[in-house]
Amino acid sequence: MFENVKMPEGMSPEALEHLMYPKNYGKLDDADGVGVALDEKTKEYVIFYTNLDGDIIKDVKFATNGCQDTVVIGSMFTEMILGNDTDYAQKAVQKMHDKLGKLSAQQQVCADIVFTAFVASLKNRENKEQGEDEELHVLKMKESCEVPQEEGEKNVQ
């Protein structure tokens, strides 16, 4: 599909496909687990919706106000875990790191916010099963995706 497209440096055809046509993006109305990962510093978030049948991920969607890296990683990760069990999905986090290769510090936080939102959705489901009245489960990020200004850079507005 992208044969005649000049690829951005370091971007694979698979990543470009997920950037241009994100998979599993949006809201899942019948989710049994809803998790949010929040970067309080930048206000970036990922909402992760899961619908499980036992331990099998029957359906999954995500939404974000984040950057293109977050969208690509969310799309790739949801495609990887859809139809698999939660044990596989937990291991898929490491597989995604391997697949993505060397990431910048900012891209690493983008990946972590996606994975953290997934974990929060499983925690939400678990809490509901234990009788808690919880609409969604929020986990705050320890690291921010805010890029620190390099020494000597001016804040241009």
C-alpha cells in the first residue's frame, strides 16, 4: 500500500500503516474493563477498553489525546492482544518493546502510557467483579512524556 511513499526515517511500513489507519481506535460501549493512564504534567491520557470472555480478550479499543507515537503503539498493541488471553497480553508488553526496538525517552513514555492503561482496564474489571462500583480505574504515570528543553534552547513562541 505504501510502496511509493518515502518512509520517514526509522519508521517501518507496519508503523506507517498503523499511523495512517489506526486499528481499534475509539470507545467500546460494552466494555467490562475501562482503564485510564494519565500524565498529570502534560494532561496526556490513554483510555483502554477491554471486553473479556473469561480470560480471552474478546474486544479491545483505545482512545488518546496523545501524540502519533501513542496512536501507533496503541494500534499495534491492541492488534497483538485481540483474541488472546490476558497472560499472553501481559507478555505482549515485552514483545512490543522488542518489536519497537530502540525508543527515545519520549517514545518509551508513549509506550508505557498505553501499557499502563491496559493494566488499569484489567484492574477495573477485577474491582467490579469484587463488587466495587467503579466506572473506570485511573493510574497516574510516574514519568512524563514532556520533553525537557535542552540546555541553551530558547522557548520560542
